Amino acid sequence: MSCMRALLRPQGLHHQHQLIQPSRKAFSSSHSKMVRAGVFEVSEGENVSDVVQQATQLIDHGKWELCNNGKGLERGFKFKTFKATWEFMNEVASECKKTKHHPEWSNVYNKTHIRWTTHSPEGLSSKDTHMATFCDEAAKEFNELQVEVSECKLGSDGKVEAGDCCTPKKA
């Protein structure tokens, strides 16, 4: 089990093992957060600088977060209905079949949480960054709702509440 380690440095992307310090990023029009500093664990055999650059772009200019001690990317998605959520998941599943790469994911009503990481060779790979980018593009097609990241959390990462399908309508 061997991963290439790329350390985060404030100086910018200078060579294979140095990265920019993740900066503030907007994940909604009214809220921003600091991406925690850490390391990227890039899969053996990958072009480290390419994977790090792609992952940094997804984190700094999107809603993705680094996870699994730098070995993965994760994010939540929320759609208007369960049907739209399922159609989004089917679109992602179709691309997974083409790329021979699968996510770790979960779904509750109109929310889906997706984690991309490579199990063999272990670490963050170009397949992960490709699929994260694909998810962002597919989410636009299925009219992802623009909500705070906290509204997309599932399970132990966030509150699970009954969706509109399960709660009585108030008059």
C-alpha cells in the first residue's frame, strides 16, 4: 500500500509535492468556509500534480471537501424530489459503468451523499476527480437545489429528517 503524499504549502503549486493552501470558498451566495489544511494522498501511478490541481479546483471553487485523510473527495447533493435524486444517481451510475469506478454513497429521499476514493491502489486518483466533476455537471442537469452544505448531510454527519413525502401537509 503506497500513496504519494502531497503536502499543502502556502506558496502555490510549485512541483509535484507542494500545493496551495486551500482558500476561502463560497458554497452558497451567503456563506463561505475555510477548507482545512492537510495532505492529499494520491494513488500510486497517478500524475500527482494533475490530481492535486484537479482536486484543489473542486474544493476551492466547488462544494467538494477532502475526506479519508486526504484519500478522497465528498459532497452532498439535494434535489427537489426523490425522483430527480434517483435520476441523478442513475446518471452517475451509468458513468461509473463506463469508467469502471464506483462511489461510496447514500441516499435519503431528496438527498445524496457521494464520496469518491480509490481502493486499489489506495488514494485519490484521476478517476475520483473525473467522477466528482461529472457529478457536478450532472447535478446541474437535474436542477440541484442551491442550499447550505449542512442541508445535504446524511446519517451521523447530519440530521436526518423525514422528507416532504413522509410528513403530513399542514393546512
